[in-house]
Amino acid sequence: MIENYFKIGWRNMMKNKFFSFINIFGLSVGLTCCMLIALYLKYETSYDSQHKNAANIYQVVTSFLMKGEKPMKMPNTPAPMAGALKQDFLEITESARLLKLFTDDKTIIQYKPATGEPRSFLEDRGYLADASFFKIFSYDFVEGNAGSALVGPRTIVISQALANKLFGSQAALNKVVHVNSNTNGAQDYTISGVFAPGKTPSHIDANFFLSVMGGNMEGFIIRQANDFATNNMFYTYVLTKPGTNKAKLEAKLPAFIDKYAGKDLKNKGFTKVQSLISLHDIHLSADVTTNVTPAASRTYLYVLFSIAVFTLLIACINFMNLSTARSSKRSSEVGVRKVLGAEKSTLIKQFLGESILMTIIAFLVAIILTATLLPLFNQISGRQIILSFGRDAVLLLEFLVMALITGILAGSYPAFYLSSFNPVKVLKGKLTNSMAVVAVRKGLVVFQFIISVVLIVASVVIAKQMSFMRTTDLGFAKDQQIVVPLRTSTAKAAYPAVKNELQSSGQVESVGASYYYPGIFNASDNSMYIEGQNVAEAKRTRLNYIDDKFLQTLNIKPVAGRLFSLDFKSDTVSSVIINEKGAKEYGFKSPQDAIGQKLYFNNDNNTYNYIIVGVVKDFHYEDLHMPVTPYAFQLSRDKDYSYMIVHAKPGNMANVLKNIENTWKKYDSNDPFDYTFLDEDFNKNYQADTRLAVIVGYFTVVAILISCLGLFGLAAFSAEQRTKEIGVRKVLGASVNTIVSLLSIDFLKLIVLSIIVASPIAWWLMNKWLQEFSYRKEIDWTIFAYTATIAILIGLITIGSQAIKAALANPVKSLRSE
């Protein structure tokens, strides 16, 4: 019997190829969207699941509390925190520190073989780690042993990809490489391990690990051995005993902080609250968004999940509408079957069988489409998702079940609707549609277009916000700015000569240097206050150490006082330049009032001060998600700059870059020349938003396409039902325009209704999304005007194709049965 259902279903599909193609295409596209997004969601929720002790691993989180400021929750702790936690709490069996090489955009790793040329590579994603790190986290070592890796000073554990790059097919273990790092200095390191790529992604996306001991950071850690208040730059992880109650352990942390840091924190003018975050929660944390790698936005995942669900719903609705649109053509078949003794249940099974057959075909097509589109989806999403028929067998089985359920749900309405036809009325040609059936069908179309309109509004709002972020005045000149990292002592020593030669070349406006530049992570800050205040009233202030031309190079303008100058010897000792926000937060009535005043800060129980010599216009040193906060510049005393910034004059950029490279090699022939552009570096902060914009844009097109299929089906149904009416009207002299208008007006009402309902929903959703940005492009009425125009045009095009076809039909053919 089942075989007969599928056989008849197949014959009906072949008989109505165009109708069947539209149905299968709509369902397969909906399933493909679901599969792609499901794979993405699986990837995002699988972070760090490969670690054997994942359930008992926690990261220590610090909430900084300062008077008059919002609490800052960060995953950073001071150097001695890890050891003290393990020592004081029996629940903690192991602890480890991890430190990002935060002043290295890329680290130079060199290998000098006994024979042949040295090999130098610029590598990113480098970290310092304790030997206990590999006792907490599970890494698959292909060379060496996790238990002994990083135990010795100046040892390094590298990824398999880096080992292949350095040594090819040769073994890497015990070979010596030279590592040159701005954060940790330049030393030789012995390779103590090589690890293979993880089976699932990790929030610690490491390329190599350096031992904490043996580099420049060792001396810093020793000096800070008793400082639990400041220099919160380490990520601290703890491994707890199985069954440990996280809440009870956290309840003990306030006393722990008071014991080790209470006095120092009081002297610094702020307090800290420690908490724990589970390893599984790190990547999707809504509270701790800046971590070893940026946390994923749960909002974005909810958006994608909603798109997947609604796209599939739209596909199901289309199936129902397209099936019922052809109901009158199959009504005679139903009437004959009933007269010949077919029961209603048999007819229901027949139509459900046809629906399930279509969904199975759609499922197979969706798998092919998913496998084909996955590389493009990876490129858009910035992920490395792989569809494995072995590893993802359960997921594919779930998709199959979902497809079958979709077939049953999508086919249930036409099945019950068609099987309920009265055979006498059907065979007499008196089949009519109840108002309830028509209302349901129209309601489904309205629902489809509500989703489409919301997605169109979302696409326009996101696009406008992205354009706003890229074009808004950031307070500094970001175009024509070339960033050249200074990674070695040789490069830093050569900077003055390179700077002078470039400035005299006639191709550049200015050359400056600094520890940091706008758009990248700035690890330096201090709590500062003015005369008449105390440390409890201090404001957290970001610090940057620069040369005398950095501000001019970035065209950061003074609004009061002056910029740094070598003509003032005190500038290298006691002068500071602050931004407008800093002047306001410190309590000055105007920027001019700040000039000549002192800024105080406490360190090691001593009080120090700087004299404010200038106030510059506020600029965005962080992306527009973050508000501008107090910022201060000082001239670097040791001139240990991390970056050279070259402001090129308009012209042939290739020639400018060639000139910079030649000048570089003239003074530093050993180190590789590398550069980036400041505007591109700054825009990297918007990668997640850009990806969301692209993904929403693509899926909006898909949702509109599927919705148009539904509207197409309803238009076809209406035209089919009114064939004789149209014939009579044409015989009586009605024009094509009149008939097209007649058939279109009802559908345009549905689209307008969809726009009216969808607009406030879209406004609420997108206004909530925009709250994530401190600076944003507000939603205005023009967005809804654009959306309404787009939706109506799409509807007119879709409806018009069927309306014109019906209007142009020969009335003789439609009326000859009369």
C-alpha cells in the first residue's frame, strides 16, 4: 500500500513538473538554511568540549569597582593569583596562568639549521603558559609529553602546522628556535612538544606556547609576587575536584581578596570582586565579552536560530498554499476516488505520502546544497565548519526526522482539506471554498511577509550602522596610515634613522611611533585624580607611550595647551596630555582649566604626579561599541616603541610602500618587513557585525524568495478560481490593466497589512540590537519607507506574473464549457 502511495505520488509529480519543482525547491532551500545554521550553532556551542576535565575547569573573573563608574568585568588577574588559589583552597587541585603576547601583533620565530639558510616566520596567536597548563587542558601531543612540556625554562610547545612550516617532515622535538617578542624579549627556546589541531574549536586558539620562566616576563612576575591589586593581565584557570560546588567556592573569594589585596586595593582607590566562569560558558558569555579570543554574541546566535526556524516555517507555508492552489485541478480525482469507494483516511494517507515523498527528495537536495554551499558559508561566517557524514550522522538523522515531520505538517492541511471534498459537488463542478479556508491561506501569506519585512528592515538597519561605523569621524586620521610593527631591538634602534629618511623623502606627511595605536588592545592604564581629590575619586585612565610626532601623524588635534615637543625637556619626565573626556571626568570645567594642573596616581604606597600640558579632542581609540573614556599620552622614556606609523601623502601607495621597505632594509636587513593599514586594522573590530550583516542579507534574500513562491501560489489559486469571471469580464470589454488591477488589489492589501504589523516588531528588535553600540545610527522613518517600497515592488512583480497571464488568457477557452 505504501509503495502504491509513493508510486502515485511520483506520477503526480512528473505530471506537474513545474508545480513539483517549486514545492521541492522551496522545501530544499528552507532545509538547507536550517542545516547551515544548525552546523554553525553546533560549532559555536562545541567550544572547549574536547578537554577531558572540562566540567571542572573554571576561569577566574575580576569585577573592578570604582567610585562613580560602572563595574568592569574582565577575565584578568594579577600574576600571583593562580598560585595563591591553589594554596588556599582544597577544592582546587591545579591552577595555571596564561598570558597573551599582547604587544605582539605577530612574533618572529627563527630556525637556524646546521646547513642552509635560516628560516624566519611571522606568527600570531602566541601565549605564555605555566607548565601546569597542560595538566588542566587536554591537548593531543604528536611529539613530546604534555606532562613535561613547559616544565623547563625557555621551552616552547608549537602547533603541528607551525612545526610543518619550520621543519617540514622532520621531527621538531628538542630543536632550538629563536623567538623575538615585544612582550617577552628575544631568547632561544627548546621545542618540548608539538600538538595536533583540536577536534572542536577552543577559546584558546593557540599557535604556540612559551614557558613563563626564562623570558623577560619572569623578572616582572618575581617583582610582582605580592601584588594582588594591579597588573591584572593574566588569564587564570583552576581545576576543581569533581563535585565541587561553584557557588560555595565563590562565596570564599571575598575573604581571599581581602587577605591578599585588601590594603593595596584601599590605597589604589578601587575594589575587586572575584568570580568563576565555567569553561563551557566562556565562548558564549554575555558578561565577559573580551577574553583570550572574543566571545560570540548570544544575540547573533538567537538571530540566526530564529532565521532558520522562520525560513523553514515559510517553506512549510508555501507547501500548503501551493498544494491548495491546485486543489481544484485535483478535485475531480478526489471525487472519482470517493465514488469508487475510497475512504477519507485512504485519501489522507495518499496526500500525506505525496508530501513526505517530496520532503525526502527535498532533504536529499538540501544535503547536496549544504555540502556545496558550506565553503561559501565558512567564508562568510569566518569559521571552519566541516560536514562529516560520519561525525555528523546524528545531526543528519535529526535533519531527516525534521524533514519527515515537515512533510507531515506541511502536507496535513492540503491532505485534510482535499480529502474533505463532497464528491457530488465536486463532480457537478460546484466546489467552493469556505471563508475560513481563504482566511487561513491569506493569514499564512501575511505571516510570511511579516517575517520578510522584518528581515528587510534588519538588513537595512545593519547596513546603515556598518556604513556609519566606517564613515564616522573617529577623531583621528585613519586613511593613508601605514602601520609598521617594530618587533626586535634592531628594528627599534633603527627607528630614528628610518623616521628621518622617510620624512625627508617627500612621500610622507609625518612619521610617529607608539606602544599602541587606535583599534588594538591597550593593556596600560592607571587610576588618576587631581589636586583636592583622593585616590577613592580616581578615574581609570588608559595610557599610551609615544614619541613627539605620533599625535601629529594621526592628526589628533589639541583643544587646549600644546602637543609634545623635544624643545621642552620636561615633556620626557613629568608631562602628560589628556583627552577632553578625561578633563571632564577629572572635574575640570573646561579643557583650558586643565592646563598646568597635576594628575596624581599611587604606586607602591607612594604618590606621583604629572603636569597636564595639553588636552586633545576626543578620539575613538576603541571601536564604536565602546564609549570614549579618559585617555592620556606620555612621551616614552625608554623609546621602546612597538609600532611605527607612517602617514603617506596622497598618490601611488605602491611606490610609498616600496620606499618604506627599501629604507627599512637599509637599516635593518635581518628582520622581515611587514605592514598593515590603520583603517583596515580598526575595521577588524567590526568583523562579527560585518558577518552578521552579510548572513542576514543572504538569508533575507532567501526568505523573500520563498515568500514570493507562497504569494505566487496564492495568486495562481485566485486566478484559477476566477477563470470564468475573468473570461466574462473580457467578453464584456474589460481591459488587461483592469483585470490585472482586480487580481492584484487583494494581495497588495495583504502586503500592506504585513508591513503595518512587521514595522513595530522590526523597530523594537533592531533598536535592541543597536543598544550594543555606544555610538549608533538611529532608526528613522526612511528605513520603513524603503522597506515598504521594496516589499510592495516584490509583491507586484510576483503577483503581476500570474495576473497578466490570467488577463491575457483567451476567454473562449475559459467559457467554452458553458
